[in-house]
Amino acid sequence: MPIVNVFDFPAGGANGGFVPGESSESVSNDLSDLDLTLIDLTDGWTLEDPDSLINSVTYSDGFNTVTWNALAVGSSNYNWGSGSVIRAPRWYKLLQINAEQITNIDMLLMTTRIQNDPGVNDFNQKVVCGTALSPASTDPNVLDGNGGIFSKTTSGSPAYGIWQLNAETLGSNAALTYSVCNVLRGNNALGSGTYLNSNSSNVVVNSGSRNSNINVSGATGTVNVYIIVGVGPRGNTDTISDGNRQKFKVSYNAVTLNVT
């Protein structure tokens, strides 16, 4: 089970004699102020787009801008937070830590940060960022995803929160700028998560949590975990015009825990 390396310890045990892999009551790896990794969807990500709804994606100054083809008829099939089918577009890649592949058996703590650009407000939109076991699947029980979520109508306040399988819990407020979400999953369970929604002064405006209630995922045996970024309309009847855009910044940090 890989564990994030914060320092390379010299032979003989630096850092007060602590040797990685040995227990210590007073000394542990320094995990303070960990940086998040910005996601550039133009660099090494696979797009799964069952109905060819994505026209293009570009990346600049930390933000991804997605340009859509027309979605003329709304459906729960494109809503990440509702429905028994998910045909919404998504990008994905294998989740690795220190070049080691993470699996559904690893005890994984995943942190995501989502920030919408309010200057691009073309349609009622949604963004998810988190983990998945079969990210190309249109069956949410096989896709097995969870993480952070952003949702907004063109005339309403931004809402951020947590996405579990095909359901969501969100907090909305006009002052919201970004959200940080933590999800704990492992031992082939989807797990649970919490979120903190903040304004531009880094003051938390609202917060919440959601349990997946999935103690055994749809996976059989040991399978790989992926990072997934999904986009789509906010609601089951929302449509998207040709050329509509959405712009957002997403980032993540992932660590595995040795709990045995």
C-alpha cells in the first residue's frame, strides 16, 4: 500500500531517529501544508463522451474551459447527481501516488478543490471531480464515483458540495468562490465525505457531508482507482446550446493510509 512521501530520510534515520515503517509515539511524517495538483484536462487525460457533446477543451492560468456542442433535449442521463444512467462527458486518468497505482483495496483519503469562473455563465451547469473505479461506464453503480461537485443555474447562486454515486449534497450562497471536499474510501467501500465552501476571503460560508451507504462497491477483486472530472447540465431538463462554455479550476491531493 503506497503512502505519500513527504521527505526522503537518510540511512540510519533522520528526523529525530524516526525510520519510515517503524512506529513512533512522538514523531511522524510532516503532512502540513500539502500542495494540491492542478488538473489540466488537455494534458494526458482520456475523454469519454458517449454522445459527442464536447466540442473542445482548453487550459490557461489554472482554468479549464469546455466548449459544448448542442444538447437539445434535457435528460437525467446527463445529470451527475440524478438518474440510473450517466451519459454525461467525463475525463479520467489512473490515480497513482509515487508512481504506484492505487486500487479499491487501499485506504484512500482524496481531497478535491473546485472553483468556478463566474464570468462564464452560459447555461445551467454542473462539474464533478473525484475518484471512480470504471470511469467510462454509463452505469453509476459500475462507475462507482464520488468527490466534490459544483452546480449553478444562470440566475442563481453557486452551489458546492459532495457527489456520491448518483446523488449529491450541496450548500449554496452568492458569496461562494470555491469548495474543498474530502472523501475517505477503501477496503472496496465507497465511503463517505465532507465539504467546506468558502468565499474569496477564505472564510467558510457553509459546509456539509454525505454518506455513500455503499459498504461494498460494485467491483470484484482488486481493481484500479481513477481520477475523474465530469461536466454536464445542472438539472434533468436543462439544455445546452451549441458553443456554450463553462470554465473551472480543479485540483486534488491523494494519500493512502496504512491502517493495518
